[in-house]
Amino acid sequence: MKILYKQIYLLLMQSSILVGGQAVIEGVMMRVPGAYATAVRLSDHTIKYKRYKFHSLIERKKSYNKYFLRGMIHLYESMKIGYATLDWSSKIAEGSNYKEPNKILDWVMTSISLIFALSLFVFSPLWITSHFFEDIINRPMYFNILSGLFRILIFLIYLILISQLKDIKRLFQYHGAEHKTVYNFESGLDLNVNNAHTFSTKHPRCGTSFIFIIMLVTIITYAILDSIALLFIDDLNYYYRMIFHILCLPLVSGVGYEVLKFLALKQKNIICRLLSKPGLWLQHITTKEPSDEQLEISIYALKKAFGKELDQYSGKQFTAEAIG
């Protein structure tokens, strides 16, 4: 009976809170309800940080907090914050005085990055499948399974290649530090380096898992969408499919967000755990064991993000409810 009471007590004591982050150049960005902060270690070993107040459009307008739509908004906001913090960290780590980015240059660089990502992970798999497997071009399920497998293969090769770079290895260590710090916070234990070290570098809500889930979701979603498209056109060739898939990408990302969120909340279910496994396996590449100094930076960023509000969360256990 005492065991039952204890389990009920622990369940009642758990709350939900959005805490996540991102590895940046020589530092970590941490996002909490209402704000995010980025901390970077300089060459003289001092720490510099920048904090911003931030409330998602989903929080400000309830009409946007709808299934699938919120995933699209979350992805856009995460990319916007992620690029800005990465840009700031690179300039700070290099020792230059930071200036707000030129809007035109910022738009150009963002566009180039987006085109590169689309070319590598969307256009290439579609072209390979369309060019070498013409007999299944109008068979949506077979086509999307094959192109999906090519997409995953390209993604794995890309991750393995960049993981060999020295700077990327350090970035992946900070990624591991971010995960350990989030686990430390969610556990209710005191936020410190020793406690953080005891946790895993693999987290089910990681952006790596999100990307992999998106790749799996695209296979089924695009198969359905392609079947609908074939009701209106006779031949779904490479160019039609390329345009159609890009236009539907926000919808696919919204579906992927809901799937990942569901899996993260249902980790006690064996099926959900199995579906989360591929994303966790990928983190063997994208996360590395951090040093004490890297964990210190991550914890510092989280504390700065919370500010004075950290005290009201200290000592409590939390179950995360969104992508970290």
C-alpha cells in the first residue's frame, strides 16, 4: 500500500514545462517559458551571455495552438531563434564585437542554407528515385518508401561526414551538455555539474529525433498526398512532385511535430519507445560526452534563461511536453 501511495504522490508532484535548448559555438542556448538565453565561453575562459524575453505565437494566440498548425509555427520559431543565437555565438567566440545582423545579408544567408537543405534532403532523393526507378513513379507508396530510404541514407552519410570535423565534435559535446542539463532540471535535483554528469546525452525530444521522425512521417504523408494528386494529373513526374512536396512540407512538419510530441509523452509504452529508438540511435552521432566546463556553460545558460523565476521550479520534477 505504501508503494502505491508513493507512486501516486510522485505522479501528482510531476508537472509539465517546456525547457529545451541548442548547442552553439562554444556554448549553449537554453529556452524556458517566456525567455531564452545563450551563454558562450570566451578564449580567456570567461562567460558571456545574452538573454531575450520570448513568448511563442502559440502562447499569445490560442487560435494558433491547433494540431499540425502549432508544429509549423514551432519549427519556424525554432529555426529563427536557432540561426540568430548561432550567429551571435560565432561572433562572440571569435572575439569580435557583436552587431545586429544586416537584414538583407541575414535573409540571403538564411535562403542559401534553406536551398542547400532542400537540395540535399528533398530534391536529391526525389531525383534519384525518379531517374533510376521510372517504373514506380506513379505508384505513390513504393515511390515514397524508396525515396524515403534514400533521404535517410543521405542524412546518415551527411551526419557521419560532418561529425569528423573538429569544430563539429565540440558542437556535439555542447549538444550532449544541453541534454544532460535538461534531464538534470526535469529530475528536480539541484542543478550542478556533478548531478548533470549522471544523466544521458540522449534525449527523446531532441531535434535530431524530430528530423528523423519527419523523414519517417514523409513516407506515409507524401504517399497519401501523391495519391490525391494523381486524381487530378496523369503523370506525377519529378518536377510536379518536387513542387508539390515543397508546398506540403509545412504540413508534413506539423504532422511530425505531433508524432514526436506523442512519442515523448508515452515513453512508458513499449511501442512508443521502439518508435523513438532510431532518433535516439542517431544521437550517438550528434551528441558526445561533455566536459565539466561545457556542462557549466549549459547550466549557466539555463539559470540565466530562468532568471529569478528559477526558485519556483527548484526541487520539483517535470515531465516535458514539447520538443527540446
